[in-house]
Amino acid sequence: MNKLTQAKRVQIIAALVEGNSIRATCRMTGAAKGTVLKLVVDLGKACAAYQDRTLRNLTCKKIQCDEIWSFCYAKERNVPEEMKGKLGVGDVWTWTAIDADTKLIAAYLVGDRTAVYARKFIDDLASRLTHRVQLTTDGHRPYLTAVERSFGNEVDYAMLDKIYNAPPTDRTTRYSPAECCGTRKTTIKGNPDMAQVSTSFVERQNLTMRMSMRRMTRLTNAFSKKIENQAHAVALHFMHYNFARVHQTLRVTPAMEAGIADHVWSLEEIANLIDSN
């Protein structure tokens, strides 16, 4: 069996982390579709395992959480009746938690938007932190019980609800979101600093995800066909974002700012995770 050279691996990774689809990557690199997909799977597993080991004992002070929508297999309205309700068919959500100071993605989870996944996500986040934090989420109600279960009283937690006007009904603006006309901040636990209650950084990260992963684009034909591939792509994206991509404001990577890396990772180092996993 032919094995990808290191140079070809790096070439493929470079194309993927800059927002190219699988087929576009194939055309750019000359690799077969199956080869690129296998690399995504193998590297995604290795990136997820490395971050699971490394993103521990974090000294974050302010955490912002959000969920970003995508879809697998088909959009929800087009899912066949016999497949409705199956995880990974239709709407898929990626839960993210960002450190407002270092811009590090401290935890993430691909799944649905139910209370079960909220608990898994917040449990995982809580297990990575060393001390009390200020936590801000949107108004998604499953966060309430999830935070209570995972943090108890050891958190300063506030919700930020956005208030929207009625969505546009004109067919010419069918993809335009409803206009945000205000926000409401609510203290849920502890004593959060209301001036620091915000989801701006995590929402900006949503844009980074949509620009850096072709399958996350809203109007796309490059969507994931399997939720497993979605998870692998997300793991690769966050590995590159945390360890290899210099943040414009920080002038270093989020991992360096957080003290868990001492240099900017190269794509070669990311590719080497496959062999070390």
C-alpha cells in the first residue's frame, strides 16, 4: 500500500485548514479522495487525543460558551422520514468554550443541542479548569442544569440573552438573520462581573470556523456525510487554531498565550501526531 510522504501530508493539511473542501484539496494536491478522507480521519483522531491530554489544568479566568450549527447527510427539512431523529443526520451542533483572555479553545464537542450534550460538554470543560472562573453562555436553557451539575457553587455564571426583531420574510432576504435589537444579562450563579459578561469572542470564533472549514459554510455542497468525519475535521481545525495559527492581536498562538506551548507549531509537527498517536 502506498503511503503519503510527509511533504504530501503537509500539503493536504495546509489546504484543509485554509477552508478548502475535500474535492478542492484533491484537485490542488493530486491526491485521491479516499486518501484525503483517510488522512482527515487519522489526523482528526490524533489531534483530538493530543488536545484531550494537553488541555488540562488550565488557568482560565473568563470562559465564553456557544453552539454553532451545521448539518450532516442532509439539511433537517430534507432528511428521509425513516432517518429522522438519528444523531448525525440533519442538524449537527458544535459546542465551543473559549478563554476570553488567551483565545484558547478550552473544550469542544460535536453532537446535538440537547441537555445530554450540554452536560457532556460542561462536564468536560469543568474537568479542564484549575480554579473558579467567570462563565458566560447564551440563553440556551440546558446550560442551567449542566452548569449546576458540573460546577455547583464554584462558578460565577451569567447568561446573555439576545433580543431579536422578527426575522425577514421577503424571499430576497431569505438567508439574512434576524436583527439583534438588544441584550439582557442575567446573573445565574455566584458574583459575575457584569461588565465582563459577553459572548463576543466565542461568536467571533464561529466565523473563524466557517471560514476555515468548508463543511461548516452555511450554503455548501461540501457538508459532512458522516458525523464522525465532522468531528475529525473539527479536531484538526482546533489543533491548528490553538497551536499553529498566530492570533492577530496576541502575536502568538492561543496555546502559547495560555502557557501550554512554547513555540508556534508547524504543519509538519501536526502531521507527525499521526505517527505518535
